[in-house]
Amino acid sequence: MFGSTGAPAYTEAMQGDEGSNYLFSAMSAVAERPDLIKAAFITQEKNAAGIIEVRFYIRGKPWVVTMDDRFLFMNPGSPKLKFAQQAKGNGAMWGPILEKAWAKVKGSYTNS
């Protein structure tokens, strides 16, 4: 989830094809404090059920978003994700996970 270093870095938030710049700007800024990114993840490690829980604070209230660990790819067999990308070099997935959770809050990737 957090790559080979185990700590999120601001350079790991890699935007995909959706164009949600504001989200990636915010994630990069928050990742200046890696402990804050890690604190957003209720689920810290991969599990057999494939379930991930993330906590956002919206209007000052905690929202827990539960989702599966499946992601859309550009096309079948492609290693490139459709939306946010894995971090180059260490494979950190916290960016795509947070984007997917935010898309769920907003109703879809298009709305996010």
C-alpha cells in the first residue's frame, strides 16, 4: 500500500486520465506529513477479503469509506491503471486507493 519505503511521499501521488488535479494537489500537500496519509487508512495492509477502509473528514465529521481492492485498467492486459497511477519505482498504491475512495464519496470518478 505504501510502497517499499512504508511511508507515503508527496512525489507518489500520480494523476491518471481523469484530470482530478485538485485531489492530487491536496494529496501531495498532505503527504508532506506521511503520518497524516497513513492515518487516513483504517486498513493498513492487504487482506484476504480484499476490503479497504479509508477515513475522510468531511465538514469536520469522519466518513469511513469501505471498498474492494479492484481497479480499472486502461485495457485488458495493460499494466496501466485507468485513473490514478501507482508510484513509479516503489509501487505505492495509496494514491489510487484514496482516489477510488473519494470517487465513491462523490458518486463516481467523473464527479470526483
